[in-house]
Amino acid sequence: MKKAPHTHRAALVLAAALMFPLGPGIASAQQGCWDNSAIQSAVASGEIQPVASVLSREGIPGSTEVLSVKVCDQGGSIVYVVAVLEADGQARNLTLNAR
């Protein structure tokens, strides 16, 4: 089951991101991105999907390492901005619909 480790890793990354605030300097530099309590509320209410579900839906391989996760409003669309490290060592940002 290739998705299980990927889903678990993504869930851990999101949990860590929600537990450790970014700090005022970083948060204000990322205009349009949500704070941790807004993310938690949106996932709990079903407004956005959990990041692990979105990664799975988009077919992101289980070998892709999730480095960071943000939720941002981009032009009226709520998106996950996910920094990943792929199996071949390439780092990139993915912008994925959070709904």
C-alpha cells in the first residue's frame, strides 16, 4: 500500500505546521495565507479537504516528501501551497485546490 506512508507523512507535516505558529514576521509576509486556527477550523468544518486527501486526489506519488504546507487565498480560490522534495531530489512548490 503505497499511499499509507505518504498519507501518514502528509498528516504529520500538517499536524506539525498547525502546532508551531509561523511567527508575526513570516505570517505578515505571506499575505492571503491563513493562520493555524483558520486552517484547523476549515478542515474541521469541511470547508477545505485535509492536505493528505488533496495530495492523494492529485496523484502525488508516495515517494514525494512534503516539506511545508500553507493554505492561501489566491484570487478567490483557496489553495494548498505545498513545498515538496521529489524522489529524484527536485524541490518544487505545488499549488493545489484545497476544496
